[in-house]
Amino acid sequence: MLDQQLVDSLVEKGLTLASTAGGELERSCWMVVHEHHHGMKPTEYDIREIDEDLYLAVLKAAKESR
């Protein structure tokens, strides 16, 4: 079970990032989940694994809140 507070926090960050990144919601959500998981924003060619379930939950909630 995912922590809803964490999801909500990441959704807020993802939406903020998307608003300054030309509306790229999927990429923005991936970036905030990556930062949460690894402690830093991804570099250009960063292909490290992230928590797929967390990413999908953040993306779904972000799309629903638009």
C-alpha cells in the first residue's frame, strides 16, 4: 500500500514542475519520483530504476487533479 501523503506531495511537486516545463506531466511526475527515490534530480541520460507503482499512482492522481 502506498503512502497517500507521499503521493499527494509528489503530485504537487509534479504539477508545479509541469507548469514550468511546458505541461510535460508524465516527464515531470517521473522526475519527482526519481528525485524522491534517489535523492537527486535525474541527469540527462539517467536510467536508474524508480518505483513503478509509485510513479503510476502519482501520474494518475496528477491527471485527475488537472
